[in-house]
Amino acid sequence: MVASHYVIEKILEKWTDLRDLKNEFEKFSKRYPDDIEFQRIYNEFKDYLRINTERLERIRSELEVLEKNRKTEVSNTLL
């Protein structure tokens, strides 16, 4: 069975809220595992999430290093 246009419409309605979009995609992915086209798009979406999560972690790490450096700068300035 393939996902109908109603299902796709429900997913598109969630487009502005990433968490809801992810939940909707997951729900329908489980419901339509044999829909090759839908699964391909869902896999692309999962790749997007994975890549952006990795970027976000890298940015966080860079911010933590910057924070540490700034703390050190401030303490050196006070000496």
C-alpha cells in the first residue's frame, strides 16, 4: 500500500515545526513501509536531521571552546 495524497498533505502541514514533522514522518513511515518513493523521501529527511544534528554538535563544541577562552581572557585581564 502507498501513502495517499492525504497522508502527504498531513506531513506538509507540519512543515514549520520540525519536531511535529519528524513525528508525522515516522508515524507514516511505519504505516507505509512498502511505499518505496515515500521511504526514499523519508530517508532523505532522516539524513538531513542527522547531518544537521552533527553540525549543531560541532557548533556547540566551538561555542564551549570560545566560552572557555573568553573566561580565560577575562581572568587574565583582571590580573
